[in-house]
Amino acid sequence: MRSAKRATTLEYALLGLLDQEPHSGYGLRRLFAHTPLGYFSDSPGAIYPALRRLVARRWVGAGAPQGGRRRQEYRISARGRAALGAWLRLPVTAADVVSDPDALMLRFAFMGQALPAAVIRGFLREYERRMASQLEDLRRHHGEQSHTWSLTGRLAFEHGLALHETKVAWARNAARTLEKTKEKP
């Protein structure tokens, strides 16, 4: 089986959606076009090749074309569910926090349907720890260098600081909420 780390974030987003319920390629494209998943392209040139790769890996099964438009329904397989679970369980790294925080939130969004609450709380603790560490690095850099920046450069950097502060606060609040709730995450 191909390594869980080698699939694209789009492929994992598709797996997460198919883990919720079967969809046609068209239905998946509409989800990407009309929901916050619009972060991803809803282009047929992005979605259908990703679905073909998932089918080739046997992470997804494709039904026979149906109806006048000959749409295929895609369903996640046991292998696909295992690959999705492995991706969701990846550790939060400093590199993730810096270069791909959106993928971390996508993983978090799908965790409630696939992982136990204890694993999700562990993810949040590690996310908070990594994000707080990055925030301290940014604050240190700001303190040492901001006097050399233009006003707009400093303000743009401070925007980033505010976003990091919000992410740390969000992680703390989300962890508290998960601790208190009796419902399935």
C-alpha cells in the first residue's frame, strides 16, 4: 500500500467526504464549489484525476455509471478508511504549523467521524503547543527586528501575530469544549 503521507491533501479531503457518505464526482465538485471546501479547486481537472488515483490505490470504489448523465458513485473502502485514519493520526509538526496550517484544520474537521475523543484531545494539545511555540518565535522576531521595518511591513507582521494568538486561544477553547461535552466529537 502506498504511504499515507504520499497522497495529496485534496485526496484526503475526498476520502473524508466519502467517509461521511457516497458521492458522485459531480456531487463532490459541488461540495467544493459551494462550501468552505472551496479552498480546493472544484475543477474536473483536479477532482476526477484525484478520484482515479484513489480508485487505483483501492482506497475508493466506483460504482457503474448510472442515469442519463452516467454518473458514478464513489464509496470509501476499508483500505481508504485505514489510510484516512493514518493521515488523521499523523503528529502535528512545527513544519505543519508554519507551512500547512489549513491541512491541520482539515484533519481536525474529519477527526470527529473517525477517531476517539482522547486522540482528538491529544491532537489539540499538540496543535496548541506547536502553535504557541511558533507564536513565541514570531514575537521574539518582532521584538528584535520590527524597528527596522516599514510601517506597513510591521502592521502586516502584527496581523500574522494576531492570527497566531487566535489559533492558540481557539485550540485551548476547543480542548475545553471537548473535555466538557458528552456528545461524539
